[in-house]
Amino acid sequence: MPSPDEMIDLGDRRLRVRRLKPARDDGFDRTVLIFLHEGLGCIEMWRDFPQKLCDATRCSGIVYDRTGYGKSSAWPSDPGVRYMEIEADDVLPRLLTALGVEDCVLVGHSDGGTIALNYAATDPEPLRAVVTLAAHAINEPICIEAIAKARAAFAGTDLRAKLARYHDDVDGAFHLWADAWVAPGFEPMDANARLPGVLVPVQAIQGEDDEYGTELQLGIIAGKVGGYCETRLVPDCGHSPHLQQPAYVLSEITRFISPLALAG
């Protein structure tokens, strides 16, 4: 069973955090896995994948609801289209400090993967490596089209009711994400300026049938980061590789993280 959730007070916001422990502890000091959820995600929407990865790598983990999602508090002021950069540059560093995390690997899905890359671009001291699942380096037409469909579904189907089970402020959570992505000229990150600053090892994973992006995302990430990067394009898989092809993705991330995991 997961440990009780905590509300971490960062002064201008409170973030819900869940700490995970591996099923077996061999006594070695290992890095902490930090899980960054997708644009409409939260702790629960990861399902059991974070615990399985902690068990496989014998690392502890931290899963949290980002600002405005799940049971975390709303943004103190509207971040607009820069919400991912602000999360990476300001909020995540403060959260890691508050939690006492000095050595970590980021595992980010979709928006969470982009936030992880934005954070890594500053070459922060605690960071050991990054794993991205369906991250976006650029905003492609396929993504804008998919989000336009999601906006229509939110307005005209039971999508809003389904998301309301997970988010205290479902309208704020949805529009933070959807309105930014369809804004004219929006880009999730300054790929040309930021990716060369990513010096830690990166593993970038994407589904072949991702409805929000093409394998161009993998090429841009691998081609522009300043350090080692490996990519995996997963067959028969859409935008959530860890849920749609869990055995393969768990195996690949475990292989990538395990040699890097021992702290010190």
C-alpha cells in the first residue's frame, strides 16, 4: 500500500506528494525517481507504473500532483503559455529542496517529459538522468489537432465528468493545458536554446501511434541534447507507452536506470 500522501507547502502553493519505497531493499544507497505526470494527469493516473519501476530498480520514488492538478493548489497567478518552463525553473527545484532530494532521475510523461527536459537544461546539481515518455520538444500540427478534439470532447461529452474524479479544479486543469497548446505560435520549450544544455543521459520513449506527436520528437531530442541520448519507438502504442506497453517500457527504463542508480 502507498504511504499516506503529504501536502508540501512551498509558500505560494501546496503540492500533494506520495513517497514510494521499493518492495525489496538491499541496503544500497540509490537515486530517487521523480515522476512528472502528463498534461491532464495526477498521481492516480500513473496507476501502478511508478511502484513497479521502483521495485524493478530498487530505487525510492516520489510522485506528485503538479500545480493546478489533482489535489495540489492552483497557480498563485496565471502562468499562461509558460507553465512548463515555470514548473521546471521555479517550482520543481523548490519542491526537491523541500523534500531533501539531493540525487534524482526524472521520469516524465508528455508535458512531464517536456518539463523534465526544461529542468535538465540548467544542469541542476541533483539530476542524474532523464527518462521521457511521449515528451514534446516542439508543437506539431498533429498535437494541435488532437487537443482541438479534446477541447470539443470536454465541452460536449462526459470527459469533463471523468476528469473531475481526479482534479479538484477540473476546469482550471483542463484549460491550463488545452488553451496553451492551441495558442498561436505556442511551443512547449525553446528546443534550440535549451536542449544543448541537457548534459545528463537521456532515454526518450514514444509510441509509434502517438496521437499527439510523431517520431520527429525523438529525432529533435536526440539530435539537440548535449549529452548521451537513446531513443525507443514502441510499436502498437499510442501516447502512454508505460500503460499501453508496460512490460517492454518497464524493462527498457530499468535497463537504462539501473547502471546509473547507485548514489555517491
